[in-house]
Amino acid sequence: MHIPTFTLGFLASLTAAAPSFTPWQSPECTEENALQRREWSALTENERKEYISAMGCLMKKPSRYAAGELPATKNYYTDFAAHHTSVARNIHMSGIFLSAHREYLSLMEKSLQEECGYPSDMGLPYWNWPDYLDKPLNESTLFDGSPSSLGADGEYLPNQPPYVIGPEEAQLVKPILKEGDTIPRGSGGGCVIEGPFANTTVYLGPFSVIYSRTGLPDDWTEPNPHCLNRNLSDTAVSLLSNADAIDNLLASANITQFQTRLNPIHRGGHLGVGGSGGQMADFFASPLDPAFWLHHAQIDRLWAAFQDEDPAERRYSYNGTDTFLNPPDTPEATNSTILDFGVLGENVTLEEVANPMAGRYCYKYV
Ligand SMILES: *[C@@H]1O[C@H](CO)[C@@H](O)[C@H](O)[C@H]1NC(C)=O
Ligand SMILES: *[C@@H]1O[C@H](CO)[C@@H](O)[C@H](O)[C@H]1NC(C)=O
Ligand SMILES: *[C@@H]1O[C@H](CO)[C@@H](O)[C@H](O)[C@H]1NC(C)=O
Ligand SMILES: *[C@@H]1O[C@H](CO)[C@@H](O)[C@H](O)[C@H]1NC(C)=O
Ligand SMILES: *[C@@H]1O[C@H](CO)[C@@H](O)[C@H](O)[C@H]1NC(C)=O
Ligand SMILES: *[C@@H]1O[C@H](CO)[C@@H](O)[C@H](O)[C@H]1NC(C)=O
Ligand SMILES: *[C@@H]1O[C@H](CO)[C@@H](O)[C@H](O)[C@H]1NC(C)=O
Ligand SMILES: [Cu+2]
């Protein structure tokens, strides 16, 4: 049943006028012509600045939501975060997590290239967490506040309590941490006031992790001006997203085990930048922090590596439904499950996003 759907969608996009294919969507994708996604620290300073300025450019492009539909988004960059917010309870802790984030990253990559002059031979950068564990994150190429960083940590706030893991957070970090465990205070906590993206005002969120269970209140679309906030937590990264955890992840027997092991690793990067209270720790609005894309490129990289290890078995293998925590009455993820990207891009099926080196994609991690 899914094959006709795929074919029709494909033909429709060919006939629906011009720019269905960008240069990197080569019909003949090879190791040689694939777009390269590289590690942040492997980029030159100028390349890092390309990423930073293209992101800044997207933050100045007009929102694509209909007037009045989403007052909390003021630009196209924030549209990405708003869309993520609206589908957060479908695309996390479910069978469509990996697929939805893969296409989402690709849409960002394409937007940077097509609308903001990001080099067409440069993919999204990724953040290989264990590479950064030998010194504090606030001294790293990511967050040292230099012009080629993603901006500094948030301003240091004294007297911050440790973060006590509540029941909702416990779902995201189990089995490494459990309810009642604590993470020591992060190294910032206040507004980012140094480096790129300093003093950015955002209007979306913040949203308590409690809403991951209950759903968002209806007024989530209303603007609430506040600063871009970070609260770097080296502890969260070293505890949850370390090299042993990755080795163990890649040794998973099947997609079910892979997803289960990935959960706390994934959350580690979010808590590592956002602590608690920073945008990156926001279950809904985390893409407001430009570090989001590097973190998720690393997640996608690990999924691609896992798939490549046994493509016949793993490429089109899914486990879970289209809803947070896979409630029994929700539909299982399959090849033909549709992902809806709203104002960001066309609908795609899980089948269409399963292979980074075929169909709509041609990229690899180096
Ligand atoms: C910063 O995050 C830490 C956890 O890493 C938490 O203990 C602290 O309360 C947070 N502070 C703010 C202002 O977000
Ligand atoms: C960087 O973070 C560490 C804790 O990880 C802290 O001790 C140090 O004071 C911070 N440095 C700066 C420059 O904020
Ligand atoms: C951000 O604002 C603070 C004042 O709130 C100011 O001290 C700082 O210089 C500003 N940073 C940048 C990069 O403009
Ligand atoms: C996945 O692997 C785990 C661990 O080997 C095993 O217990 C489980 O039954 C497997 N699940 C499926 C759906 O194959
Ligand atoms: C997903 O994995 C769980 C646990 O192994 C299993 O009970 C379930 O049947 C799997 N679903 C599919 C569609 O493989
Ligand atoms: C999913 O799609 C792939 C690629 O088209 C195909 O090989 C595979 O058999 C499909 N899986 C199922 C369960 O239909
Ligand atoms: C995308 O799929 C949804 C169903 O999941 C449908 O309601 C919507 O109309 C589709 N959008 C487009 C642009 O095809
Ligand atoms: Cu997400």
C-alpha cells in the first residue's frame, strides 16, 4: 500500500513546478558526492562563522505562519522551534523520533543553504559529546564565547539549587537517573550575554517538562519575551552522553534496544547546554538554541551508523507508535507513517527518510 503513496507524492512534487531538487539531492548519490556533515571542532574558524551567520540570517527571515496563527514566532528560525513545539508529544519517546528529527535537520540545512548563503558543500555540523569532556564546556570551541563559538554560557547566577529529577524528567533519563536523583547546578543559569547570539530575545516558551505528560496549555502560542538562556552542565554530559554509553548504544541488538539506550544519551546533550531552565533543556522549544542542530546531527549520525551496520535488518526497522511513550491505542510506526512538517516543508513518510544516501537525501557524517 505504501509504494503507490510514495510514487504519487514523488510525481506530484516533480510536476509542482521548479525547485524540487537542490544540487545536493543528486539522483546518483555516492560516497564522493555526498554532502559532508563534519564535527564542529573539525571546521575552520571561518566555516564555523558561516554556520553562525547563516543561523543569524534565518532569524531575520519572516515567519511563514499565517498572521495571528502563532504570535510567539517572529521569524523563520523560530518557526522551526514552533513546529517542534507543536509536535513534541509525537516526535519524542516514540517510534517516529529518529525519522522526524532526520527530516527536520535536513529542512534546516536546506534553508540555511537556499535562503541564507550557507555553503552548498557544507552540511550541518555535529557535536560529538565525548570529544569535549576533557575540559569545561564553557572553554570549548562550542561555548567559549569567541566569535566562532555558538555564544557563551549563560551569565553565572549564584546560589542555584541542584536539579532534582521529577517524574517527567525521569522518563527521559532512565535508567541512568531516576526520580529524586539530582544534577549539580550548571555553570551559568542566566542570559547569554557574550559571543554570537548574545542578548537574543525569544518569544516562545519556556515550557515546563511537566507538559510532556499533560500536553501544552492552549495559550502556548502567545508571545512571552525573554532571553536566550544557558546553564552548561558538564556533569549531565559526562553522566549521560559519554563514550561508553555510545559504544553500548551502537552495540544494540535491534531498534527497540537502540531507542531505549538512546533516550538518556539524547537528554544528556539537552541538559548539558540547558541545565534546567535554559532553552536547550526545554522538551518543547529546545530548537530555539542554535546548539540544538549540532546535538541532533550527532543523534542522527549514531542512528545512521547503527543502520549501516546491518542495512537489510535495520534500515526500515521501527519500534513504537506516533505518540509520546507509545500508548497502546496509537498507531505503530511503519514505512507509510506520514510526518507532517507544516510550514517547514512537505509531508514525508518514514520510508522516505530511512536512508541518508538515497532518495531525498545525499549526506554522510565524516
Ligand atoms: C541550572 O541547571 C542546573 C542543573 O544543571 C540547576 O541545578 C540550576 O538550578 C539551573 N539554574 C537555572 C537558573 O536554570
Ligand atoms: C566554567 O565552568 C566551570 C564549571 O564547569 C566553572 O568552575 C568555571 O568558573 C567556569 N568558567 C567561566 C569562565 O565561567
Ligand atoms: C548584552 O547585554 C548586556 C547588558 O544586559 C551587555 O553588558 C553586553 O555587552 C551585551 N552583549 C553583547 C554581545 O552585546
Ligand atoms: C531486541 O533485542 C533485545 C535484546 O537482545 C531482545 O530482548 C528483544 O526481544 C529484541 N526485540 C525484538 C523486537 O526483536
Ligand atoms: C516494539 O518492541 C516491543 C518491546 O520489545 C515489542 O513488545 C513490540 O511488539 C515491538 N513492536 C513492533 C512493531 O515491533
Ligand atoms: C519498507 O520499505 C523498504 C524500502 O522500500 C522495503 O524494502 C521494506 O520491505 C518495507 N518494509 C515493509 C515492512 O513493508
Ligand atoms: C500532511 O499529512 C496530513 C495527515 O497526516 C494531512 O492532514 C495534510 O493535509 C498533509 N499536508 C500536505 C501538505 O500534504
Ligand atoms: Cu526534538
